[in-house]
Amino acid sequence: MASSAPIGVFDSGLGGLSVVRQIREDLPNEHVLYFGDSAHAPYGVKTPDEVRELSFGIVDNFVRQGAKAIVIACNTATSAAVNELRDTYDVPIIGMEPALKVAVDRGQGQRQNIIVAATELTLRERKFEQLMQRFEADHTIHRLPCPDLVEIVEHGQLDDTALVDATLRRYLHDYDLDTIDAIVLGCTHFVFYRDAFQRIVPEHTAIIDGNAGTAHHLRVVLESLGALAPEDQQGGVSVTNSDTSAQMANLAHKLLAR
């Protein structure tokens, strides 16, 4: 059994395209409908109620388009809305959370010193608080809100190396980086900064994100439902955005190919 229906993927803006790239790599036969809500970005400074309202509107549209599964490619929207969305819709809804467990497990039982870089809302929501509580007794975990990293992506400034490096150095200034074992990229926008982080931090510091785990979980869910795309289907991506400007469309396609 197989399903040629599309997979819906959404984010507060363009960051979720980093997740789409991983899905395309791991599930090349699938067709992805991507929606970026750049007109309302960033979600990280909004209230949970505002994020839930926006998320319901997007998911409702995916359901009308016949999506067989939906990926919330946004840690903030997952924190604010995933439980309510799952209670409302029958379609499988896959959320994301900062890959803190991956960072902890990397230490193989040794105490780890970890920075979790994410949006303000992700870091203060109960979902992340519960995640922290699982590990904070045995590890040192620092919450680092980085709102400007979202804005740099949304404004197409990733290639401004001086701006990117200066922004990262400003956020990391208060940490003794030689003692940091891992930095968790708890926002899909931040995955586009992987190389920049690696330029700045010591070689031993791991840069960790949840994209591969999300794509793997999506595959497991679709396999369990017998809903993977036919092996002879040519996959692809359809990108739409609440900001309908040509500039935003060009930036989205540039990031997808980055």
C-alpha cells in the first residue's frame, strides 16, 4: 500500500526549509507542500494564543489540500500548538523540539555543558521546561534566546558574513566556549548558521539540530500507516508564503537550494 498524497510542512517563516531539505534527501519520492508564514514572523515573540491561531489556520488549509501528514517545522509552533492540533485533526502531526537528548547522549554518561539556542517563546514554554527537567540535574543547560538570527534569515542576509559572525559572537559573548560541549540549534532558522557556528566555537563543540530526527520520525509514521509515496513517484516541493512578494519567493528558493 502507498499514498501519493502530499506532506504539509510549515514554519513561522523560511527556517522550515531546512527541514524540507532533509525530508527531500531522506524521502525523495514524497511531494511536500511548504508554507512559510513570513508575513507574521517571528513567532518567537508572540503569545501562545497568537501562535495557536496562526497554526490552526495553516493546518486547516493543509487538510483541505489532502495532506497525509503534517510537519510543524517550527519549535515555537510545536510548543504552543501541537497538542491542540493533534486533538483536532485526524491526520498525523509531527512536531519538533530542541534536540537536547541528542546532545546529552553524546556525552555517554559524562556531565555535559550545553547551550540551547532558540526563540524566546520556545525557551519559556512548558514543553521545553519539561524537557529541561529530564536532564538538568545531571547536566548544565543554558537557555539562549537568539531572535536576531530569525530576522537575518527572513531578510536574506545570511551571506553577510560580517553581520552573521558579529551577531553570533554577541550572543555567545558571556560563555566560556572552551567549556561548552554542544550547542543545540532549537529553531529551524538556526540550522542555516551551522557553518557560522563552527567558525566561531572550538572544534570539540558539537552543533546539533533536530532535522534528521524529524525526517526519520516522519518516515516511521508513514511506513506504519502504509502511506509512503510509490517508489516510482517523482517527489518535489511546492513553496508558498504569506508574504507573496517576488523577493520572498526568490529567497525561499535560494534557501531551499543552499
